[in-house]
Amino acid sequence: MRDNFKKFTREVLLSYTHLRKYETKIGETIQCFDNDRFTLEEALANSPSPYVILGIPEDAGVQANFGISGTQTLWPSFLQSFLNLQNNRYLDGRLIFLAGAFDFSEELNLIKATAPDPEEKIRVLNSLVEYIDVAVEEKVKIITRAGKIPILIGGGHNNAYGAIKGAAKGLHSIDAIPLAQISVINLDAHTDYRIQEGRHSGNAFRYADGDGYINRYFVIGPHENYLQEYVIRDMESSPFLDYISFEDIFVRERQNFMQAVVHATGFVEDNYTGIELDMDAITNVLSSAMTPSGVNSVMARRFLHFVATDCKIAYLHICEGASSLANGLIDPGVGKMVSYLVSDFIKSHFDANLEK
């Protein structure tokens, strides 16, 4: 397996940072590799930063799930925005270690160049997603084993599998949790609990659950129009799976949004919990399956604020967004929105743990 991970040094970060007199940007203070000869383990051992950001700019899982390509474009858009936030009393870049990003462009370009028939293309993409699973799992395991919180940005929702598996194994090794399992809360228009038909962006949680790495899984706001009947039956028949549909929250008003979030955090109890935010849950945000009817950006921010203060966090994963899609749609503001989400999460989690 070739090393697809590209480490970020200060020189790389400053190339994204617009320096300005009398101001200090996050890109100037955020932690990174002092020397690219260091391993991730060595770099984290020498860094006091509790949060570690990784980029996953890929769309293999989205393509394998018949979605619209473009999720690989979120990561550079996020970097451009996040590194130019102000470093101030509300957010200190020294809390964050920006490790780098994966690069699977060589593998994706090879698939594109060979132009296999549709069935063969899906099979090859499934194999590439499995390859990506292993790479993501390895880095997340290293980060959680170091006692830090991974923040994964970009790519398809297929990367939840590597995040879950890596966090479960890493936390099991350092915190003596009884089993290599974590719980998951997912704000999403879909459950991504499709059958095990080959790895893609629509079945990460089914695979993670089937492989024994999920303790409890709760989905906030899946749209009933896109809930498969077999998924409804499977989730209703298990005491470890649950959801509150978008329609129950916003149409029938059986619970309001924050009540649904509280319900979710109560369901996962005091287990280590991975936090998933699929950008297709937010109205009109450019994504592989964008929706005209979803939560708004403030609700998404409130969601991350609350779970960051109320859950025992294993990781944060923000995925499926894009600054441009293969169908020609463009939205350069998506990276800025994700910057708000990440900064909200870090500020809320750090402040809550500081008070403890």
C-alpha cells in the first residue's frame, strides 16, 4: 500500500494564508509538522494540541454510490477559509494540529483513464473505497491512541467506516473501553445504512455495525422519501439503532430540532461517540445529494455546539460537501460554512472540558 498521506508543514499552510499587518491568522499559529521526516506518532507526541485535522479529498465512494462527483473539492476550499480565520481569544490556532491530507488522485485518475464498463467501474471503485478505509482507519487510530480528537474534512460518507473503526481501536488501546466499539450520532438526510453490496458512500454504517465497531447509532433528520423499507425495519427492530425523521421534526413537529439532538445524545449514553455531519442535511448546500429542504446552517452549528458539550467525543467527521460538482454547479462558500462548523465544535468542546 503506497503512502497516500501528504504531511503539512508551515510552508504549505502559509501558502493558503493571507498575511496582514496588525492581525494574526489561524494559519500562522495552527500546529503542523516541524519536519516532514517525523512520523505522525512522533509529531503528535511533541504537540500539546488536543484537536487534529485531516483532509480526505476524494469522491470514490460517491461515484460507487451513483452520486455526483465533486466531494474532493471541499478540502481546499475549507483550507482557504479556515486558515484565514482570525486567531483571537475565541479561537487559538495552537489548540489545533493540522496534520495534512490524503491524496488518492492517482488511483482515481487511473480508473478514469482505463474507462472500464459500468459494472467493472463500480467493482474497481468498491475496491478503492476499501483501500481508502484502511488508510483512514490507520491515521484515526494513531490520533485517538495519542489521546487527541480527529476532525476529518471532505470526501464522501464512506469515510465514516475508517473513522469509526480507527477510533474504536485507538480508544480501546488507551482507555480500556470494554470492547473496540463507539457510538455514532449522524445529522444526515439519509441513514447511509444500505446493504453490504460493496463499499460506497451509502453503507459505511452498515459495514461498521456488521463488523462490530458500533455500539449505538442514531440518525437525526433522515428524509422519509429516501428511507428504504428494509432500513426502516432493521433500525426499528434493533435496540441499538434509532432515528428521528426530518418530517417528524419539521413537518409533524413531534419534537423540535434541539429536542431531537438531546434525544440523540441521550441514546448514545456515556459512550465514546463519533459525530457525523453530512452537508446534504443543510438546505441548498452544494453536495453530492443536495436538498432544497433541510436544516439551516445555524441549526447545524447549534447541533455541533451541543454535542461537543454533551457527548464523550471520539471524532468529528464533516463530509459530502463540495465547492464544485461534476454537473457544473459551483459554490465557493461551502468551505467557509465548514470553517464555521469546525470552529464552533472546537470552541464548544474546549470550553466545556476546561470547565471540568
